[in-house]
Amino acid sequence: MDWAARREAMVDALEAEGRVDDPATLAALRAVPRHEFVTERKRDSAYADTPLPIGDGQTISAPHMVAIMTDLLDLSPGDRVLEIGTGCGYHAAVTAEIVGPEGVFSVEYHDSLAEQARERLDRLGYGGVSVRAGDGKQGWPDHAPYDRAYLTCAAPDFPEAVVGQVRPGGVLLSPLGTARQTLVRARKREDGSLDREDHGGVRFVEMQ
């Protein structure tokens, strides 16, 4: 299987559809081998623009959604980024392509997924990404403050602890809601409040 060609075709399609045009995001999507992050039986669908199951009731997000979220985060090399919901590690790898692996700190609720993601990221050259199992609602205070924080699972609202761990001027991004979810981008003001923008309806696995 020519995985590189299929990956190029996937990104070319996203670009042609106008889903993403940021050069850094496109380059990151072209660099990360998505087929390495899906189960063996779903590997043939790795470069389809669709979410796929990864076990424990979790999914790998559709490529267009990863691209949209990466664009909205407005990442820069050297940023310190908190991810809530490591899953298989794909989104963390895309983030690491832009900011550098040492700038990514990811929290996964499921011990087994955290361990698998850690091993996979290390094997694929993203060993600098820090992954731990824990309650994402508590964030990861040891490495705060963060320039950016995002959730790959839907929450009723931005977790208070996560908001507190983002620096003033930093950006948070998450699907918010339960039965109906909206992708919300927020910039943290100096007083700690959030300036919010809605970016359309989405459907994510709910936060545990």
C-alpha cells in the first residue's frame, strides 16, 4: 500500500474543498502517518475523511476536524500546548509537527490508551510528547502555564482547572455541549474571563 500517496491525496482533497489553507497545518497533516494511529482492521480507511474507532469507546477524529482545530488554535513553534484526550495520539502528533514535540502535554482518561499512545508516539519519532493517564478535567498543572489548550472530547463547558492553566492571552478550543455540541474557541482575557467564538456544530465523544 502506498500510504504516502494516499496521505497526499487526503490533504489535497481537504485543501481543494477549502477546509484548510494554512501552510503549517497542511504540512503537519502531510507529515503524520495517520495509518499508524488506527487499528489494523480499519487501516484501509485511514485516509478517508471520517472518524474511526480506536477502542474503549473512543475515536480518532476525522482529518478535516483535526485540520480545522489546528487552524483555530493558531499554533506557533515553541508554544506550550495542553491536550485533553490523547486517544491514539494522532492529534498530538499533528500539534507536535508545528510546535515541537517537547511542547505538547496530553492527558488521557484511559490507562490503556495512554500507554499505547505513548509507545506509538515514541516509535514514530514524537517521543518528546508527554502523555499521562488521568482526569482531563484537572488538566496538567505541573507544566502550566500553557499558550494553548484544546479538548478532543465534548464537555459541558471549558473545565475550570484547564482555563486556570492557560496564560492570559492564550487560546482554548473545545466541542462544548452534550446532545448538541458546538466547537468553541476562546481567548483568555487578563482578568481570567473568556472571549468566546462559535465555530459550528460538531459531534465528539463526551468527556469522562
